[in-house]
Amino acid sequence: KMSAKKHAPYTAVKRWLAGHGITYKDLAEVIDCAEPTITMKLNGSSDFYITEQLLICNAFGMDPALFFETEVA
């Protein structure tokens, strides 16, 4: 059973990852978790810790502001 949404999906982050050819598996390796956990976090069922956001941004050169984008496209 999917847990209830805790926040809106990280649309800007997902779009950026897709545009840079970065997979959920890549993210999972960087923050040392399972791929389904990444899916839950990106889709709003769970959240990223600040430390995880920093690891991801440092690993891939992503702007941390993308985690705080509220625009929905």
C-alpha cells in the first residue's frame, strides 16, 4: 500500500535528472538506499534528508534550489 503523500512530487528534480540522464539507481547509490525509496521520495510519499540533498547535488552538480521548486508543469 502506498503511503499518503507528504509533499508534492519533486517535479523539477525529476525533470532535471531526466535531462541529465541520471537514473533513480544512480541516486540510490549516492545516498545508499534502495531504488524504491528514491521513487517514494521523488513522488512525495517520503522526503529527502538535507544530507541526502547535499550528497545528490554534490555528486551530480545539481542546484539544491531544485528541491524547493514549487512550480507544477
